[in-house]
Amino acid sequence: MTLKEKSTPRRKREIEDILLHDETIFKNINAFDPDYLPENYQYRDSQMEALAVCIRPALKKGRPSNAVVLGSCATGKTTAMKKIFEMVERSSESVICCYINCQLHTTRFGIFSQIYQRIFGHYPPETGVPFSRIYQKIMQHIVSEKKALVVALDDVNYLFHSKNANKIFYDILRAHEVFPGARTGVFGILSDIEFRHALDKNVNSIFIPQEIIFQPYLREEIFNILKERTLLGFYPEVISDEILEEIVNKTSESGDLRVGIDLLRVCGNLAESEASRTINEKHLDEALKRTGPVSLSHTLNSLSKLENNLLELIINYKDGNLTAGILYELFLKKTNTSYSSFNRTLDKLEFLRLIDTKFTGKGIRGNSRLIILRFSQDEINKCMVQP
Ligand SMILES: Nc1ncnc2c1ncn2[C@@H]1O[C@H](COP(=O)(O)OP(=O)(O)OP(=O)(O)O)[C@@H](O)[C@H]1O
Ligand SMILES: [Mg+2]
């Protein structure tokens, strides 16, 4: 088809139809967004209660208790944290709750800029103001306004890599030594139980937390959560219980609730693009293709040369357990890059969920981290574009 043909009035009308077509099977498409906060949040009552118990003293002019929130991926940790913070802020003005994603903010300055923004409604200037001034302004504010500060550090393991965890915990938890009357607490959120003792090691004795565990959801719970999501997101009868059961099976197999939510969204989009009023088997098959290996190949093909090099070394290592220390030696030989650049590249592969790293508790500079490939060598090779 030529360009001229493509832009005929009829073709233009068809494209406009797709864009403006106001019939939809989605009652609320945002119900499938990654950061959607469900109104009805089931199966986590005891964890929410435990979080409330930790914050409660802060509402009574006392000091909040510290907590570590543990659980594998998509068990609702971030959701629980955000929900409890919303509840606290709705019921009291005496506690400042600050949620921070440590994948995005890893430096002292970055983290305290977030706290500053939460309190004063704007960020501090990025240059020209020393960290100590920003810190002082925050702590003086909470003392003079008689407020408590509770900071949730989500995916806190990212602070171990940048070696900032100890300083940041110290800054928050020992503020009262320099600013008498400062009441502060930290909730550290971890998605890998293996990091539990790394947390102790990284923050020494300043952080003695309550442990709050988020167990994986049972199959029946996954079904009910996804069913509820379909009722929120789709109009009635768009999806049958049979198709939903299949999605629940895939979700259960993967152990990740996000897989199910993603499948629902993609199935909905596929059905809608064909102007179908219901989701059928064909849409699910296609969605499975798109959310599985296709997304893996998309990730692999977006890697930089350095990231590719590192991944290849990991794939081809055959001599037993691979630690960060061994991997760095190999990487240095192959690319002649610095340790910090190696570390950043390794973090990026983990962030992309291509690998997992687990602390073994031994070694220096994080070199004892075990490197584990999340996909089989075959799966990765199939998806990689051959040069
Ligand atoms: N009990 C629940 N009811 C309804 N939706 C839930 C529930 N638990 C989790 N979800 C949904 O599952 C998804 C993942 O939840 P969340 O981000 O809170 O998990 P997480 O434990 O923080 O995961 P990660 O460790 O990967 O950060 C979100 O879309 C959330 O809305
Ligand atoms: Mg989370």
C-alpha cells in the first residue's frame, strides 16, 4: 500500500474510529495499572494491623516503632504501605508519612529531597545548598511543629549496593541526638528474604525492627483478587470464569500476581482492538505470547553493549556458584571497566529482572553476592538478536 492510499478519507475515518470509538469493554482501565491502589484490599489485615501498631505511638506523641516488611514479589507490600500511610494522614496531622522508592532514590541527598518535598511541598535546590542545611530544616520543622516522621524505604536493598544504607538509617533514626524531641521511624521494605541479614549487617545496631511478613497468596486468594479486579476494570460479562481460571493458573505458576493483572489488561486491549465485546481463548493465547518471551526479547534487545557483555559472561559461566567477585574479574578482563561501572551494570540487570543477586553474608564490597540467572540459557538465547 502506498502512502497516498493510506491517507484516503476512508482510511482516515477508520483510524479516527479506532481513536475515538467510544464503546469500550473497560469500565475503568486504570484498574490494571501497576500503581493502582485497590479500594478493597483483602488478605492483608494482620499485616496492616502490625503496621498500625508500629505507627500508633507516633499518634500519641511517642516515637514510632521501626519495622522491616518482608515478602516475595507482588505480595502487596507496597500497596499495604501506601494504604496505611493514607489512613494515617487522613486521621491525624501529627505524623508525616513519607514513602520512598529506593530503586529511584539511592543517595542521601536524593532521599532527603523526597522528605523535604513531602514536608514543604517543593524540592530543595539541587546545587548550592549543602546536605546539612536540608537535613537541619527537616528536623527543625518536625521538632517545632511537634510532628513525628515515618519514612518507608521501599526496595531498601538498593541502598546496600550504593553503600548508603547505614548513613541514611543513621540520619533518620539518630536525629533526636542532635535535635532533641525529634521523633522518627523507618519501615524498610524487602522483597527478598535473603536480604534480611544483609540489612542487619548494613545498618548495624541502629535499626532494631519488628518483622512483618507478607506470605505468598494461595491460589484461591489469587482467584478472588483477580476476579475483583475484573469487576472493577471490565463491564459485566466481558470475561468468563473459565478464561479467568486459566489466567489464575498462569499467575499461580509464575508466583507473581502482576502476571495475572497484566494478562487481564492485555486481553482486554486485544479484544477491544477487534471490537469484540468479550475476551475469548484467542485473545488469551495472543496475550500469553506478548507478555511472555516477547517481553523478554524486548528487554534483551534494549540492553547496552556493556550490559550485553555482562549478561553473556553470566550465561556462559559453568563452574558452579557465580559470585559478584568472580564475575567482576571476568568482566574486567573482557571490558577493562571500573568496579563502580560493573556494579551499576549488575544493578541494571537485576532491575530488569534478568538476574537475581543474593547476599551470602561473606566477603567485602558486596563481592559475596551470588548471581542467579532468572531465565534458562535456552530461553535467553532464543530471544537474543544474533549480531
Ligand atoms: N490483597 C490484594 N488485593 C488486591 N490487589 C492486590 C493485593 N495484593 C497485591 N495486589 C496487587 O498486586 C500488585 C502488586 O502489589 P504490590 O506492588 O503492593 O506488591 P509488592 O509486594 O510491593 O511487590 P514487589 O516486591 O515486586 O515490589 C499491585 O497491582 C496490587 O494492586
Ligand atoms: Mg513493591
